[in-house]
Amino acid sequence: MFSNNKVAYQRLNVQRLVLPLIVGCFVLFCIVGLLTPHNPTHRNYNQYVQTWSNHPPVDETKLLETLKSLLNCKSSDANYRIETRGEFYVLKNFISPRRRPPLECHESITYTTHGDYRFLDNVVPLLERWQGPLSLAVYAPGDEFGIAIEVLRYLIYCDRQSYLVEEFATVHLYFDFDRVPPKPIQFYRELLQKPPDCPLNNASFLFPTLDNTFNHTYPVNVGRNIARDAAQTHFVLASDIELYPNPGFIEMFLQMVINPAYQFTLNIPSVYVLPVFEVSDTCSVPENKTELLSMLNTGEAIKFHEKICAQCHTVPNYDEWLQFDKPNQTMDILSMAKREGRFDLWEPIYVGTKREPQYQERLNWEGKFDKMTQGYIMCVQGYNFHILDNGFLVHKPGFKNLTEAARPDLERRQRKFVEEVIYKELKVLYGENKHCRL
């Protein structure tokens, strides 16, 4: 009896000691948590970089087998057809690659972009660096349709790098219901099969100036959505035609995304961000990050729109991004960010999929703010923006300035429409988040 009471007394003493200890540890843990700087917007991946950067790339066969298993995607057809979209006719797959069969959805990344006849001189320089599938939506209303066809004929038959267009480019044309081409579509399809008389020197006369002689606004987001929806691959890089990627990007990205350290990003709302830059009109576009960093140090390169809206295109952890000079052909995720806090007006350009929210097609290019609505939706949906350490885009040489980009009347009108009409719709459709801004 005495022995049992002693054991009970010992247990009681242990409980009296343990309970305060547990409570004390919990309080200490809470205090440390409160005092430790915490930023939910960023997540650092340096441990992954250190772990995986020295792993040799897998061979192409193994790479494609792994991607096919991981993505489990469905390939789309590449047949020509006429569709309607809002107030537009779309000639989908009007031009298809002639030098290769259609891709399976897991085999590459498609660069999806848009333009009208004034911007088609960027196609070949873009493909020289991209070396992969391109889905291009060309706005060609009324008489502009014939001009666009002539420029495309030159690119297919006359340019010194025409083989790139034949191998990689898929072109879709679109125009308003009330601005159809002056001749039957079959006439232009047959014309594309006939080589033109190629100029001996260059085709500068075929690429008119950027002045809008037809005096209409450009439905930029219609083109963006057409090009992205028509892509045959799972991964897409939705960008602008004057933004050129660093060579070797496709293979580096695909090798990265199959690494076990990063495969989890495929199963959550994620996109993969490329920082964007401008270079002087006296410089060539840098071939790799080492060259880009050197040009940034000399002032020959600057952040994209640094003179217009620096906060719109400065990626999170930018200073850290500048410290990672990767002369080799490898890629990792540097950090993860949200589009909130001081990045709530951020307009990232990224590799994503066709599942990401579409661009608002009622907005035009001249009025600006044309990508903000998509960014707001992605913020509300909790997207993770993964910053790539060895991927970047560079604008066609020539610094942008605020004066040449300003269209105050159109900007005020479009901004008001976004705030008073579209924003209300988005809150009904997607909900609100106090951290998300439009």
C-alpha cells in the first residue's frame, strides 16, 4: 500500500514538472515566431539549387519519357479551320510547319505571341533564339490582310532563315466581322503556295513603319488567347513578339522541371517567370546571362520598362537573381513569389499552360492595363510565381520611354472601364482577396 502511494506521488510530481515545461516551450516558440522576420510572399529555393545544379542532364529519350508520364497531357490537332471568337473570325492554323510533323504535347514548349503586319519582322530573330514551336496570331482586318500575306510569303520563301519559319511557325489570322478581307480566303491560301519575286537586297519595304496608318485600335488580348489556345504543347510561353528569349531555354526548362525537387510545382497553381530587359539600339541582344549581366553593369541593358513602370516588371528577389551567373546550360528555380504586397501591380511573363486564366478580350493594346485583369485572377486563385535563375527575355534593341508609349485619352478610358465594369465582374466570378489589387 505504501509502495503504491509512493509511485502515485512520483507520477504527480512528474506531471507538475512536465506540464509547465510544455507550456513554457510553446510560449517560447510563439515569441520566436513573432520576432522572426516572415514574408509569405517569397520562398527561397537555394537548397534545391545546391542539391540539384550539379546533376547531369538526362538524355532526350529519358527526358521525353519522364515528361510524358509527369504531364499526362492530351495532344491537340493542327488542322486548318475557320472559327469565330467574340466579334472576330479566326483562321486557325492558316500556316502550319512544313518541315516537321505535329508535336506531341509533352515534347517541347510553344512560344505563343501576336502581332499585325508591322511586327512580323521579329519572327525570324525570335525563332533564331527560340528554336522551337511558335504559335503566332496575326491581326489582319480588311485591306491589312493582303499586306500580312505578302509579308508572310517573304518570310516563308525569301528570308535567309526561311527554314526556321517552315520548321517551327504556326500562324493564325483574325479580323473583325465587319472588316473581312477584300478577296476570298481561298485566293490567299493559293497565293501562299506561290513563291514571290524575292528582293535582291532586303525586304525593308515590306515591313512598314509602326505608325498605325489604318487608325484603329489593336485587340491585343484576342490575339494572345488565340495563339495560346492553339498551342499543341502542354507548356506555353505567352509573350510579346518583340521579346527574345535566351538560347537553349527549352531544353534547360524541361530538364529542370523533371527534377524531383521541382516536380511538386506541377501539381499546384504554378507558373515559371522570366525577368525581362531592354538593351540599347547600338547593342546586340545578349546570348546568355553572363553577357546580360555585363551589359547591365555598363548601362547597355536595363530592366524592362524601367523608364515607364519599373515596378511592373521587376521580379521579386531581383538582387539575388543578379548574383547567380550561370554560364552553363542549366536552370533552377531561384525563389517563389505571390502577386501581392509591393508586387501587386507586377506583370510577369512566364511559362505556364493553357489552363491559366485567359486575357480579357475587351481590352486593347493602346489603352494599356491589358494584362492586369489576368494578374488579379491569378492572385485571387493563389498562384505561385517561380522565378527562373537562368531564363530571361530581351526586347528588340532600343530603350522605351514614357513619351512614346503615352496615349492618355485611351488610357483613361480603358482604366475607367477596368475599374468600373470588369473589376466588379471579376469579384463576382472569382471572389476577393485583400492582398490582390487590380
